[in-house]
Amino acid sequence: MGTATIAPVWAEADGYVVRTAGPADIGGARAVMLDTVYRDLRSGYVPRWHADIIDPEAAYLRRARCTLLVAERDGEIVATGAVRDRGPQAPPNPQWVADRFPSGTTAQLCRIYVAPEHRRHGLARRMVRELRDFVARAGGYEAVYLHTDPAVPGAEPFWRSLAHEVCDERVLPGGGQSVVHFELPLSGTGSAARGIATPSSK
């Protein structure tokens, strides 16, 4: 079983509800993800990178120690955030980064996407907090990892405000993938870990 083994997270503020996704949310979550990879990342759909977007239920809802959160407003899914149970792979990532974050003991934060018209409401920060609390509840993880594309407006300063830089590939010979790798501290406390809803962060 996947996320059904851990109680859903609920938090309401300004009309937004952040919660664990269910099967009925898959279409809306996929739309937010695809819009982001085409509009912000400008990569379009690439099968070797984005298989989880095509089948989020298999990637996140059916897997133990993985989860997919959504933010909903007025019945519409407007943001996503997920945890997967595998670390970065080499290639394309540097081997030493892959070695530092092995699959199985690494929780990777991914697909933290917010539709443009719903940004600046604290949704991404809220997602990160709830996902870190999920990692603590799930158990067995020793690190929380993520990477970001600094070409996406606002992405790099957002993550630098929350996480510790591990590797900026832009300074590597040839520029690598031009992504930045980060580590977040494990979260073992917090209201979400106790199953209590709190207002969204600002």
C-alpha cells in the first residue's frame, strides 16, 4: 500500500485546501505538472524524465513511503508536491551526488508545482513543510533531497531559503545539466506530523 497507510494532510487558508491526493485527483494533478514542464521548464514531456506525470497513481499513490499532495481551490487542483523513494541517478547527475543520496534511504521531493495564477499564496512552502513531515512519519529515510532548474523564475531563491546547496552544476566543467542539487534537514516534529491542520505559511 502507498499513501493510504498514512493519514491525509489537511490545511485550509484563503480558500485553499492542501491534502493527500486520491485517484479522483490524478487528472487535475497531471494537468498542473504538464503545464509546468511545457511552460516553465520548457522541456516538454520527456518519457525518461516524466513517466511519473503520466501515471502519478502508480508512482506515488500505490507505493509505500511515497506520496502526492495537491492543493485545491473551488474544486480545481492548482498545485502539486510529491515524495519519491529514490535518489538522483548517475548519469545524468554527478556520480558523487548519486552516491551521497542512495535510493531507499533518500526521500526525493519532486513535482512541487503551482499554477501561475495561484502563486505567492505560500502554497509551495506549505507543500514542502507537509512533505517533510510525511517523510518523518514514513520512517526509514536518512536524507531529503531535491534538485531545481535555476532558469525557472523564482525557483533558485525559493530553495536557497529552505535548503542547503550540495552541488551547483553550472560551475562544473561544461556546466553539467545546469541544475542545482539541494538537501533539506529531516523534519521530525511539527503539527502535520501530529495530524493537526495549521494555517498556510506566508
